[in-house]
Amino acid sequence: MEEKIKKLEEFRQRYYNPYSFTSFSKDSSLAEIKKEFSPQRAVSTAGRLISLREHGKSAFFDIADATGKIQCYIKYNLAGQEQFELFSQLDLGDIVGVEGNLFLTHSGEKTILTKKITLLSKCLHTLPEKWHGLKDVELRYRERYLDLIANVQSTEIFSKRVEIVKRIREFFEKEGFLEVETPMLHSLAGGATGRPFVTHHNALNIDLYLRIAPELYLKRILVGGFDRIYEINRSFRNEGISVKHNPEFTMLEAYACYQDYTYMMKLTQDLICRLAEAMYGSLEIEYGGKRIDFKPPWRRISLANLLKEEFGLGYSVTEEEFVKKMSQEIEIKEGLSRSQIINLIEDLIESRFFGEQPVFVTDFYTWMSPLAKRKKEEPNLVERFELFCAGMELANAYSELNDPQEQRKRFLEKAKSDEYSEGKIDYDFLKALEYAMPPAAGLGIGIDRLCMVLLNQPSIKDVIFFPLLKPKNET
């Protein structure tokens, strides 16, 4: 690095300060240049210098951007002495601007015949020569910028993630949904079960929470008269980190008035099938070495029936009875918290249904689902489903409870057992329901997990640009 800094100072004295540029005429991305290739066409583009092959008074070199790479060629008697000597001062990793004309080499490779090269930013580190030889996977997550520079596959994954989110938006817009935004700072942590992150607002001198879910605010919008809405949001849970969990994550929530949870089943099925076909041209994909077939209709399984068969639990089992029974089954002495109960059930389902096709799990207990509407034929269960695919929960949906009196009762019951609510109840949300919320269905999809499955990635860290990691003490 000291040598490169010295080289930078010499370059500044001899030519110019490469960091002084505020813009450069990059007419096209490298992929666009190759796609619309026409011999002799003049181009002006830019990228990172990633390889160099010198041949005396000429050299081939490659530059890359997020769309791909292209070969360039510079020759002393064509570019001139000054340009060729400037080129000789460059190092791998430098950001350069290239101006010239397109041509095909004898081997048929699309190439830029360089007439002018401009150093736009100096790289002061040495790029890894053989990225796949590195065994420290954490380095890919901790220094994602280096991962993206050196690993073409990572760039492709994140480009496809961007495409997935774009297609999700297009899907919901075609279905008549409006995209809305709701607060990330909440005075009460509600809308889901989970430990919140706590922060403090100095001007008002109040504690606030990073949202664990946007649900209660989105329902307020339904009360206000919007029939179909969705939000692609960042939510936060102050809990563990694993291959399936990151404390900060991206979630889709969508709500449709005058519909129930069966509508959301079809909507979810249609969305994911549409994404799979767009990405692969097929409803069959590979994940973790196994085949997943998205061909509808997807299988449905009753959670209440599964627990009845497995542990002898009836539909009317209370939370206390459930905790006692499950604590005995897994041989723990202390009682389970509400969030631990939910995690336990999800682990049970995930272990059973890695399967070759997604599975809708229905019939959750009412006490597990404080915001969902009861089933008319069985009031101890609610109209709810969770979608499991590749051993993970991808989605959660239900017919929304819109009875303000019933919702108040459920909140009071939840406040007694929820270790994170501190007994607080969102009375403003209850007041909103008292103004009448139409019957509606709601859906939540974990975007990060969905990307894991669609992009065949084993860890959620592989589809999040900057996953949360334990800090390193370094300057």
C-alpha cells in the first residue's frame, strides 16, 4: 500500500489528481456495448481494471462493471507516447475511463481499440488473485465491496435480487395495489411477535422502537379508505442471527379489502410462480441440491391436526396447556415464551416439509394469532396460513380481525404473556378499528428468504448486501 501511495503521488505530479474528476462520459454499460456491438463504432465507457497482458509496445487489458467485462487494446504507435506511458502507471483495481473504437480480434473477441485512457480513481490495495481459493467466507460478508469486485457470481446474485424486487412491484401494481410507506420508528412495538430494538428521541425525550412489522399502520390506511395497498419495508427483530435470520430484514406486506386468506393463498402462489418462470423459464428449480416444483396447486396441511396427531393436543388447548405439554416433550424445565413457542412450531414444520413442493400450513390456534379472524366453524382456530418452502417459512397471511372489541380483548390477553410488549396496548389502533375497517386479508413475505430459494443460496447473508456481523477492532 505504501508503494501504491508513492506511485499515486508521482502520478499527481506528472499528470493530474485522479480524484479531481466529478464526472466522466460513460455512454453505455459494458454489457450494452457488447450487446450492441458494431465494428468501428466510437465508444466512451469506464470500469475497473481487472487484468493486464503486456506485449512490449502494446497491451491487452480487461475492464469490468456490474454488468460484465470487456477486453481493451492499447498500442504505442496508435495511442501515442503520452497515453501509453500514462497507461503504464496503472495498477489492477484502478477505475479507468476508456475512449476508442470497437473491433474484433483475430479470435473474434469484442474489443475496444483504446485511443485515450483516463485514471479516474486509484486503488490502493491489491485485489485477490484467486477469490475462490479463499476459505474465510466471513470476509465475503464483511468486505462485500471486495466480494463484488472479485466474485462475478456475487454480482449476478445481487443483480437478480434487484430484478426480483422489481418484478414483485410490477406484479402488485398489475393487481391494482398501491405502494405506500409507513413509519419505521414506533412508539409501541406491535404487529408481530419479537424482541424490538429500542432507541431514544432526544427532542421529545421518549423511547421509540424500530418496527418489528408495519401491519398496524397499514391497517390504519385501510380504515382511511384505500382498498389495496402494499409496502416493501425494512423491519427489525432484536434476536438471533443464523443462516435464516438477520436482525434487519426486508419484508413485503400487502392488504386487500373484501378478500380472505384463501385469496392471499392464490396471490402468493401466483406471485412466486410468476417469479420462478421469469427467472428460469420453468416452475421447477433447484435449491440445496434438491428439486422444488412450484406447479400449482400447492399442498395444504392443518397445523392443528398435525399437533393433535403428534402430541394429542386438541383444538381448544390453551397457551398454558400447550407450554406445559411441549416443555415436557422437549425436556426443558422453564416455560416457553410466546416467541419461543412460535419458533418451536416453525422448527417442527420446517423439519417435516423440506419437500419437493411448497406447503401451505393452516389452522393455527387463536391464541397464537392475535390479529387474525376466527374460523366460523371452529372458533379455537383462525383463518391463517404460513407458506413453507425448502425448509423455511416464506410467508404468513390471514383474514384480518376487524372487530374492535374482539381485538381489544386479544391485545389484553397478549399483553399478559408477551415478554416484549411490557403490557402496552396500541389504543390508537383500536380507535381506528372503531371507525370501521372493511373485511380484509393481509400477507407478509420475507423477501430475503424468498431470494435465497429463488437464487439457490444457502444463507441469508448471501442475498443481503451487508448482513449484521460482530464488529472487528481495526482502523
